[in-house]
Amino acid sequence: MTRRDTARTLTGIVLLLWSSLGGGHVVQAQDRGAPRFGPAALGDTAAVETSTAGRVWSLVTPPADRFAQRYGMDIDRTWATQVRRGVLRLSGCTGALVSAEGLALTTARCARRHLDERGDDAVVAERPAEERSVPGLYADRLVQTSDVTTEVRGARQDTAVAAAVPSVQRRLQSETNANRHVEVAADGNGTYTAYTYRRHEDVRVAFLPTRMISAFGGLDAARTYPRPAFDVALVRVYTSEGEPLSPNHFFEPSPQGARPGDAVFSAGPSTATRRAESAAQLAVRRDLVLPERRDRLVTWTRALRSHLDTAEATPPQQRALRGAERALKQTRARLEALRNEHIQARLEQRDARVRRGLRQDPALQERFGGLLDSLAAIQDDKRRLRAAYRAFGDTEGGPYGSSTYRRMLRTEEQGGDGRIADGDSSDSFLKPLDAPRVSSAPVETALLAARLGAVQRHLRPDTAVVDRLLGGESPAARAASVVEQLASLSPEDETQKRPADGPTAEVAAVVAPRARSVHEQWRSLTQAERRLTRRLARARKAVGAAPALRSNGASRLTDGRVRGYPYNGTTAPPVTTIFGLYEQHRAFGAAEPWGLPAAWQESANDLDRSVPLTLVASVDGAVSNNGAPLLNPSLELVGVAVAPNIQGTAGTYLFLPGRMRTVGTDVRGLREALTTVYEADVLVDELFGDGLSDRSG
């Protein structure tokens, strides 16, 4: 028996024993039903940690007492420095340095989003000449932190409190080098830290699996668990001189990986959350904002999917459709979370805790009393705008709105010559147009028709106005006329001018002034709401109902354990294995998107299918869920964060550690795949060996 066969046998025995104890029940069914958020089950970690505010900690001063109490470990400045220096901020995602030659681990999704139409293909580069350049993908490495509390406090004397941090940040940025970026963030207990990053713009892909395996299961499997998939990539960071980065700090993979119950840590940029908001605020999101967003996404995806069924799809359109479908699934999950009775009860309990804390402290009551009532009054005002908001939308900001509708709204901002008087006006009620313009005429027509239908329903009592809006046509026919008229303009006119007559001018004359009025009212309410929400966040912290830090984009640290959770009447396991890939490949008849790539099918008999492929950890998803490293207490790499489970999608509102999980690719599955499927021996040696492989080429 070979050493490999012996290892497989021992692994099988261990998994069998683990299964007999109830820990290894490998459930491969997808969580396709409604996300279930509670109530807490027996043994749920919520019984130990009742805070719904989360676990977001400073990278400068991690909570040493907490880690000692929960995990029996001692951390020091060296430990914290290793975490800070080993994490990379990539373009829109996160990575972790894993070798002394600039190799970094992230997700396939992170790397692929910056590639052209060849991004669906695999990349296996074992020599520098084979690595693929990725324009637009950069890496920010934290090189310095400094305490700027005194500077921020001083700035408060010269400017508004909210402007103090940006003021200090701008000054520090002006004093640093061109290739460095400074961010100032609150680090708890009234302290502020300046984080200085060095940007590396030469980042190349060394390993990337095909989309077929990294997105295994497609949309149905996205944000679900148990989910066997291989969403991982290796990129290499180069210096401005064209040499691989030689970092002093990086994370070595753990040979044993993580066992169920093991402590795990993650670090990366924090994402914005709404955890400071009141139950009344989130109720308006539930009843008004999210349904409007959902309906717009439904229209967008249906229209584009229908168009792609009748025409040859371009790669940008295919990517846009996948992105929209993921956004729709996320929106639906968040909406369902806010409708869940358990979630609603936790949100109301959170506010009740603030009220009790304020009543028990007269000084706090004087400072923060009435905040929740003031916020509730603003929500009442928003609800009175409900019909108008549903009609005129949010000016179609974001990537899934109608650009045609936005162009008509610009009528209100144009000067007498038909051109925009101040095209970059800061008080414009239109949001920046950040959408990738992949929509065709049929898609734009469908989007505009849905908007005109909503306006028609809102204005129906005024038949004269409706007649001017539609000109005797249906919303679909009127939308087609507008899209056709705008399509006849030259590219220069398309962005700067509007027709002076015809259907576009007629529709704009009805819609634009009303939309402006609604959005000015909504914006005024939102601005007041934001100021009160910032005060509510301070009130929550004052009464002990908030985490150490807010999620505000700065790099943060979070902790948890590798642990399964109850779902769909059963228990999700802490890990899934390579067995799951082949099980689902066969169960779905190898049909798209459940089919395995040829390389994985050809390697079926050589792979050790008992090796863990994915794992779940109870770390806070408010810290990067796209490429952040998953580390054991010794700061060895055990996985890379891929996405939240479907329950974790509600993490933007509160943190329930009993069921919210971060799903990650297990480092043991990475090694098995690199070795057996891709035969990438040089990369395996660099990542898992002594890192001294010959990479000449």
C-alpha cells in the first residue's frame, strides 16, 4: 500500500467515526426554500452570545481579553501585525499573501470580474511568462498605521464633527506619496487610526479554474450551503519594477486544515451595514424600498433573458444577467429576512434595550432621549410618500435601472440651449449613472414600460395628465416610441441633448417635475434620518448594545468557529467534501450548471474525494466575504471566504451567530485539486512547500 493509499484509508476511518458521532452527516441537498432565521435551536451560539450587533474588531487593537476567554489564546503585537500586513485589498474584494514571492489567494469571482470574454477559461501558470495580466485589478497592502486621535479632536474645533475625519484624511493624503492611500477610521473607545496603504497595480493571475467549476450549481447554488464548489484563484503581485513582491508577512497554509469547532479568524475591508438603524427604519425598507428594488430587478432580468433567447448574447450581457440574478436573489433574501417574525422580534428587542438603557441613565436620556421617536416620525413621512415613491422610483440609480428614464429626468436640469447647465452639479437629484450599459432596445423598452405603468397607476385620477403621459398609447407602446426616438440621436447628442418635441419631450414634461419633487422630499427626509442614525449608533454604544466598531469600509478583524447550523429541518455540516461535486454531477445528469469540467471528470478516480472542499464559519460577514483569509489561531490559512450563506444575507441588519455563516473554500480541497486535477506542481510547492521552487521562464 502506498503512502497516498494509507492516507486515504486513515482519512476515511476518521470521517466514518466522525459521522457515527453525528458530526459528519454530509448533506448535499441545496437550501432552495425560504431562508430560515430562527428561532434559535438547542446549542445555538446565540445562547452564549446574545448581541445582534456583530463581531467587528480593530486590526490595530484586537480584543485580546475576548480571544483569551473564548479560545484560550494569547495574542500580542506580533500577531496583530501579521494579520494587518498579510491581508490585501483587491479591486472590490480581498486577498491574502501566501508566499514570499508575492502569491496571493482570493476567489475566482474576484479575479474573473476584471477579465475579458476569455475569463471563463482556466489559467494554470507555473512560469512568469504564463501568468495572465489583469488590467484594472490592483492590490492595496497596509504598510503603516498611526494614531491620529489628537488630530481628529483638534479638527472638531475647526469644523463640524462629521467633517473632522475627512478633513484629517485629506491632509494626510496630501502629505504622502502618490502611490499610497490614507484612510482614517474610528478604532473604538474614542480613538482614531490612519491606515496607509501602498497600491500595486501590476497583478497577474497564476491560477484560475473554469467558471464551470467555480460557479458550480449556478444561481440555484449561489449563497446556499451545503454547496460543493471551487471558487478560488491565485494571483501574483508585482512591484513597479516588474519583480514579484517579496513580503515579510504572509500566511502559510495549515497542513491539517480546520476541524469542527476550531476557532477561526478573518480579516479584510468591512462592508456597510444597517445594524445601527431602528426597527421602524428597517420596516420601511421591508415595505417600500426593497419591494421596489425587487420589482425593478425582476423586470430587468426577465427582459434581458428574453432578449438573450432571441439574439446572440455578448459576454458583457451574459455577465450582466448573472450579476442581476444574484442581486435579485440577495434582495429577495433580505426582504424575506425583514418579514421573518424572529428577525422582527430581535430588531424590536434591540430598540427596547436602548430605551431601557437611556431611562436608567438621566445623562444619556438627556443626550439621546427621543431619538427613536424622531426616527419613527420620519418613517411615517416616508410612508406618506409611498405611492409617489413606487411611481417615480429612486431615479434608477445603480446598474439595473433604465438609462432612458434617467435621460428624460435630466430635462429638469437643462438650460435654454438644451444642454445640461451644470452637468456635474452636486445638488443634482439624479444619482451618478454607474450602470454598465449592456441593455438593448427591447430591454430599455421593458424597463421604461414598467416605469410608465407605475406612473400611470399613480396619476390615474387625473385623466388629462395620464393622456399627456401616454398620448393614447399603452405604456409599452409609449416606451417603444421614446426608445426609438432617442436611438435616432447621434452618440454625442445621446449624452448631452434631449429632443425638443415628440414622445420623449411629452413624457418628460409629465414625469420630470413630479419626480424631482418626490425625490427632493425623499432626500430631505433621508438626510435628516442619516444624522439621527449616527446619533442612534452612539446611543447604542453608550448603553452597551453595539459592537466595538461600526463597519465603515476600513479593514477589520472578526472571529468565530468552524460550525454547522440547523436548516430545513436538518443540520448543515461544518464541511462538505469533494464527494459532493460528483454526487450532484450525477444526480442532475451532468446538466448545466451541474456538470463538471472535463479535467475533473478525467481525474475522478485519482482524487481523494473525502478531502474537505468547503467549510462554514460563524465569523461576521460584515468583514469581507469575497476573498478574505480564514485563519486559525496560529495564523495559518485554513480557507478563503467566498460568500455568506442565504441566512447570512440578512447580516446587513443584524448578526445572528446561530445560523449566519461565511462559506469558504477549504485549503485542503485547494491542494488536492491543484495536485491531481491541474497537476500544478510548481504552484503546489510554492504554496504548500518551501516556496523555493524554480520559477524561471
